[in-house]
Amino acid sequence: MADGQLSTPDFPRVGDNRLDQLRLVRSRRVGAVTWHRLMAEHGTAWAALLALPEIARAAGVEGYEVCPPGVVLAEMKQGQAAGARLLVHGEPEYPKALLDLPDAPPVLWVTGDATLLNRPAVAIVGARNASSLGARMARRLGQGLSEAGFTVVSGLARGIDAAAHEAALAGEGKTVAVMAGGIDVIYPAENEALARAIDATGCRISEHPPGLEPQARHFPLRNRIVAGLARAVVVVEAAAKSGSLITSRAALDYGRDVMAVPGHPFDARASGCNMLIRDGAVLVRGTSDILEALGMSQASPDPEPRLPVLPGPEAPQRPLKEVALLHSMILSRLGPSPLAEDQLMRDLNVTSAQLAPELLNLELEGRISRQPGGLLSRLD
């Protein structure tokens, strides 16, 4: 092994840095943010794997075991059988628009044309129970953006997502579908034919292992990737509490533009869009409004995607042992009954700046839930 890093019977290596990186992210309690912190602190995936059990012990987790080598070898085999290939964070084909995000997916399974991941993109998202008018608008925007040279990004859901993908295929064929489950698990099943059409001229991606059935907690994770890939997120029909608004919040966090199609005040499917416009989102009546907001004409856009404005590497980060301990303390004080975030902050004697990013991390991992009025509850 390189650099004198030897395996032991209790801690075997798979002998490949890419597989070590995959093994790290598949280890229990390691999400995207934790993966990046581990890699920054330890330099290599193998060194991070060696450190994980001690970090877990510091957080009060005894008997922690990292992901076994056989699991990632089986994942590689399953991914290849599905016709997908693996992209690891930092590799040439990995989306440049995601590189600097603090919660960028460490790995992506990809089918179709991976070059689309590094073309300028606009996301179109919205209600699954879309109205006829909403679906028509999504198709108009999807085709118009495709013909203007943009890749249309969405989540392969029924309703607005499906209409946007279909229209982009009818235009220039440039569309990316971000999957909530494994790359080989088409959800909903009714979009099987659409997924195969996307594979032919577009691209599908997933950060999850092949074969994984999507669960509720996976959809916010998918939505952040949709937002991260795009220069702007356009919301077409969305209720006041919907996944589309999660996507728009992620877009704002990443420095992307948020736009929305207005709707009738009495239509619940338009309430989220109207709220976004009230709060400063660009009002969209057609493709020209999107292009104008992006500072572009009908001509094809510059092929280089715009990267987000984020804190540089000089921004201080807490050691991962401290982060793990704080997560453990947060979870120990939360239960099924909601607790106010302000009260949690006082109980833990931490500042809002210290607490907020860790709450977001736990929320994305599906371990806590936010409720109206700044209330938090534990899910696991």
C-alpha cells in the first residue's frame, strides 16, 4: 500500500483511492458535509476511515464500524450493470458548479451525456399535481431554455418536472434529471420511458447507491443538487410548504437566482410561487424574462457555468470531533415533542452561528425536522 498505509484483518483496504472515498461516504453517519470535513482534516480517504471509529467514540457511539470493502465493491458492480459510471468530487467530469458547495455530493452515479453537467443550466421545478396551465408553462419554458442553449435541470417527478424534461428533449435534448433514489430506480415508475429518453440525449445522476428506493428524506438532498447545478431555479406552481421551496432556499444559499411564475391567489398550487415573488423572486412570464434576469439575449450562453460566492478556505471550521459531539448533544435534547430552536441554543450554550449549520446538516440527513414557529423535533 502507498505511504506505508497497511491494512489489517480488522480493517481491510480495497486498494483504490476512489473506492476508499466511496467507502467513506457510505459509512454510517457520514453525510456530504462530514465527508468534506474528514477529507480536509485527514488528507486522504484512507486516513479518514482510520480516524472514524475514534471520532464516533468521542460522540458517544461505541462499537462503530466503517463501511466494509465488500459493500462498495458490490455497489460498483451494480452501478456498472446499470450502465452507469461513478464520478468522484474533484474529478474532471464532476460538475464544476457543485465543486465549492459545502455539501456537494462526494460521489455521483451518472448515465447518459456527462458533459451536460458542465454546461450552463437552469432548473425548472414545481408541483407534482400540476394544473394543465402549469404543465403548459413548464413545457414552454423548458423548450425555450433548451433552444437558448441551456441545459434544463429537474427532478424527474411527475407534473412540472416531467413536463420540463419532455420539453427540453423536444427542443435541443439538453436535460439533466437528478434522482432521489438509486440511478437504476426510476421513481415514479410512470416516468420509465422518459428516463430512457433522457439517457439517450440527456443525463441522469444520483448520489445514492444503485438499487436504493427513494424515501422522504432523500428528496431534500436531491433538491439541493438541482439547485446547485443551475444558474437559476424557476418555480412553476408550488404550494406554501413544498419541496420546490426547499430547492429555492438552497438556490439562495448557493448564490443562485430564484424566479417564479405567478398564479391565482385562490389556487393553493400557486401560493408558494406568489410568496417567492412577494419576497423578491423574479416574476416569470416566459423564457425572455429568465434570459433578461440572467443578463442574456436569445443567443446561446457562455459555456462556463457561474460558480457560487462562498466563504474561502480561510473560513474557520470546527474539528470534526467537536462537530460529532455537538450533533450528539443536539440529538440527545430533541425528541418527538417539538422544542424551540432558541431554547435549544440556550440549553447547549452555543451561538446561532454555531448551531444553524449543524441543524441544517442534521435536517438534510433526515435526523431532525423543522416545524413552523422555529420548532425542532427528532426523527430517529
